[in-house]
Amino acid sequence: MKTTCAVLAVLATALAGPVRADDDCYVPMADWQPRGAVAKLAEDNNWTVRRIKIDDGCYEIRGQDADGRRIEVKINPQTLEIVEFELKRDDD
């Protein structure tokens, strides 16, 4: 019985797949920085903002970096820390 439980535990772990970092933000709206602070963050990083939206509870900036490459940046709405940064290719 102990062997069966151990085997099942190993299989369940293997089937669960690799553990990923969570890129969702769980911050009450009362604790959010204003949208203008996100725009200032983009300006400070020399990003051209096409759109600021909310995705998975985070702010998301879509735009271009200083070199003109398309970017998507997820930002924690309370701390304004970058949660995820994607550099988009032209074929994305």
C-alpha cells in the first residue's frame, strides 16, 4: 500500500508539469497606482505607448521600445514592478 501511494504521488507530480512563475497580479483596486504613473514608467524607459490596458489583474503596456521593436510589458499595479516583458517579432 505504501508503494502504491508513493508511485501515485510521483505520477501526479510528473503529470502536473513544470512549475511556472505566476504572472497574474492579485492587488485590490484601492492599492493600484494611477494609469498616469504607468505612462510615466513607460516614458522613463523610453517606450512609446500604443495602449495601456488591464490583463490578469496587471497593467499591460503595448508599444515600442527605444529601438522601435514591439513590446508587451505586464506591470504590477501596486509596485509598478515589471512582471513580464515580451519583445515581439514581426511574425508574432
